[in-house]
Amino acid sequence: MSVEFTPPASEFNVPFDGSFKVADHATAPSDADDSNDGVDLDKKTLEKALKKSVKNIATLQRKLYADNRFSVLLVFQAMDAAGKDGTIRAVMSGVNPAGCQVHSFKAPSSKELEHDFLWRTTKALPERGRIGIFNRSHYEEVLAVRVNPQFLVNQRLPNLNESRVWDDRFESIREHEKHLSRNGTVVLKFWLNVSKQEQKQRFMDRLTTEEKYWKFSKHDLSARKRWSDYMDAYEALLNETSRPNAPWFAIPADNKRYMRLQVARIIENTLEALPLAWPEKSPEELALFGKHIEFLNNEAD
């Protein structure tokens, strides 16, 4: 039986014992003098540190691709305007597009509703050697659907027991992610923890800046009205599905540059911890290299 890889621990890990409380976790970093991780919050310092991590991630991604045994799945969940798109763009900016796949999941299509709730994300999982990114994910089924249980009607579930459906889905997700881990997919899940006040400021920015109008949807306010319900749903899913083989990380999201750096560092540290190796040539293949070199040197222009 294969041995599951456990990603390195982080100060942002959601505990594995079900003790996580949303209200106890900061949405912004402490001042530099008091921060637990010693990160200087100066804009230029954060950007420089991120650039360094992104460069290292790009190098490690090439090794992941060449090794071709593992894949990495990055799951991003957050309230609207928390910065998922910008974080994905900033952190993965140096990665070869051939080795990275991004999937954004919105409301399920009629075809997707004909399948179980894990089907549409399962068929988008990354191949070996690649990094897959889910911008929203199967977790919407224990988040948006839990806050809006009327969505269950369209799923036409047989023998639906609403008192059991969420626990059943948590169990399915845990088993699904354990299966992925056993088969070489490293699962890292990021909850970008933005405050309600910061979300308001970002919405106002979208409503008053012409080039950002397109980012705003009236449906964003519908979710905001249910903020408390969403926080309860997040707390439940984080506690039920943060496990050593597929951890959740609660990242303070009010400072975008700080948030992006912390996400990058977790990905970087995980890739560094993987037992990756450049493929080796056999002695027989290496013995022929001299002939290959000679052929190329004698090749007519």
C-alpha cells in the first residue's frame, strides 16, 4: 500500500481535532514588531519576498513535471472579494502553463446535476506532474448549498434526509481526499479569511471604479446578507475536513500582499518536502551519449 504524503505544518493550519473557531482567527496580520512569523509588512518587502517564492515554485514545478509521480491540487475558497483570482494569478505567475491547470466552478450545469456532487471536480483533477487549481470547488456543496438548501431540490437526491446530508457529504469528501492522497495527489486547501468590513471596502471600490465595474454582481450582496450563516458553514466544513493528508489553511486576507506571500510559502514548502527527483538515464543510455554528441557535431548545416 502506498504511503500518504503529509504536507509540512504551518502556523495557518486549521487544527485536525475539530477545535477551529472562525471568530478566534484574525483576518489581518499583526504589526511587524508583533507578528508571529516575523514578516515585515512593508509593501516592497512583501513583493520582494513573494517574487522569490514564486521563482522557487516555478523551479520546483519543473521538477514535479519531470518526476511525474505526484500531482498537486490547490483548493481556494473564500467569500466574494477576498482575492482568490488575484492570489492565483500572483502566486502561479512564474509556473509553466503546460504544468498548471485552473478550473473555476460556478453554479452546476444541467449535465453536472445529473451526476453525484463530486463528479464535476473529479473529472478536472490534475494529471501526474501537474498543479491543479480549483477556484471554488466541491466544497460549495457543503457551503453555498448548505446556506441555501433549496438548491438540493435540483439535485433530485433519492431518500434525501436533510438531517444527515451534510455529515454524509463531509464523509464522502474526507474519503475522496484520502483516496487522492494515497494515489499521489497532494491536496492543499486555502480559506482566504477576509473581514466583513474589508469586503465592504472592496465592494465600494468595484462600484466606484469604472474599470472594476465588471467584477461586481448584485448576487454578491445576497451572500453578504447571510454572512453569519456562511461563517457557520465555513467553520463546520473546516473542522470536518481539515486532515493531515489534506489540510486547510486559514489565511488572513485583509492584506492582499501578505496573504499572497503566505499562500506561496505554503506551496513552496510543500513542493520542497516532496521526494522529487530528476529522472535518471540508465548506464546503457548514458553510454550512447557520446555517439549522440558525435552525430550532432558532424551533422551537416
